[in-house]
Amino acid sequence: MPHARETAVYTHGHHESVLRSHTWRTAANSAAYLLGALKPHMRILDIGCGPGTITADLAALVPDGHVTGLDREPGILERARAEAGERGLANVGFAVGDVHALDFPDDTFCVVHAHQVLQHVGDPVRALREMVRVTKPGGFVAVRDADYAAMTWYPASPGLDDWLDLYRRVARANGGEPDAGRRLKAWALAAGLTDVSATSSTWTFSTPEQRDWWSGLWADRTVASAYAGQAVDTGHATRGRLAQVAGAWREWGARDDGWFAVLHGEILCRKDA
């Protein structure tokens, strides 16, 4: 029986405003829950690696092992290869692939990692089963995803309320689940994992520099990324409404008392030996 392939549309795309966020991510700010489990010899699969900043960090942490970065989009892997090359990392490689049908033998990797992936896939439980399949007995499946409904900010902003409602509707119309963070443990249990440690962590944006960066990338993403086109093409918003939401982001970013927190769910699961 052939493996199912991805059915969901990737909501964000790879516009510059999206990569502005993705290239900021590091193992320290996005995979801290995993780092204590790493050993120098480990072989790691980094699913949905995007521009490869986390992938390269992981490779540096397993100098006697190897990291494979995997993404559905061949173009973004060129950015990832360049990132690894600039750091002089020889123990990292990249491949095109789909988390629902991984092209690796059973029991290949010590760690299979996915950051901000399961919120965008059509069948997260099947994806997790595939991740488990290619993990060695005693190895780890590590997943971290944001939870949009749990994001919170100050001061109150009807424009950001509108942004959150719109984003969640567009993401679900694309076949994903934007409130994935709270569901990770349930999905892991449904996938047959039994040794599951579920935690959470946040990104917080409050300094002038952080607010300017976070509000600016979301303002730009709202009007210029693949998400903007999807919102208009599917009838969820007009260009005028998107411009109003982008303005609300910039207004929030200019507030001295502005504060924004992004909650993430995390699961670190050990495969039965």
C-alpha cells in the first residue's frame, strides 16, 4: 500500500518576511527542550529544516554524528546548504522529502526533530508514525509547535484580534491546525508513543528592538507573503482588510508598553527499545 503524501498547503510560504523569522531561529531559542538528550555521536533528522539555522546548530552539537535536514521545497535547501557551508560544517546534508512518507529505512536516526511542522501538515498522527518508524529503538522523536490561540499580547488591539482570527481560519482552510501546540501530546499518544514528556516554552517580544522586528515581519507577511495571497484568493479577506491588519501590527510595535508572547507545546518521546 503506497504511503499517503502531503495534502495541506504550507500557509507561510518563503517570502522574505517569513525567512526573516525562520533564520532567527536557533537550537537554543527553538529546541532547548531537546538539547540535554543529545550525544556527540548521534545521527539526527531535522524535518522541515527551512533555511537550516537550527539544522546547523544541531550539527555543531553532534560533532561525531551527522544531521540530515529535510524539506519539501528544494529552493529553500540552497539557503540551508549555504548556512552549513558558511559555518564549515562537514557532518550535515540535505534532502527533499515529505514527513508523511520518509524515504529512509526503519531505525535509521537517533533523533528525529521537527520544529513548527506538524501545525502545517494534513495528517500529524501519520507524520509522527513515520517519524517513529525511522527512529532507532531507544531514540527520540522531538517536536515543537506554536499554539496560535494561546498567543497573547498587551495592550489590547482589535486589529491583532482580527489578525489572529483570520490567520487561524486561513491555516485551517489550508488543511493545517494552527493550535497545534496543545495537541502534540494527544497526537503522540494516538501515534502509539508511550514514553512522552510534554512541556512548553515561549518566545517573548517586549524590547523596542524585539517589537520592531516582530511587528514588522508580521505586518509585511500579512500583505506580501503566500499567506496574504491565500487569504484573498479563498475569500477570507480583502487587500484592504489585510492592510488594516498590517497597520495594527505596526501600531502595536510602536507602543512602549507593547508585549507579545508566543506559547509553544513540546514533546520529547523515547521510542521503545
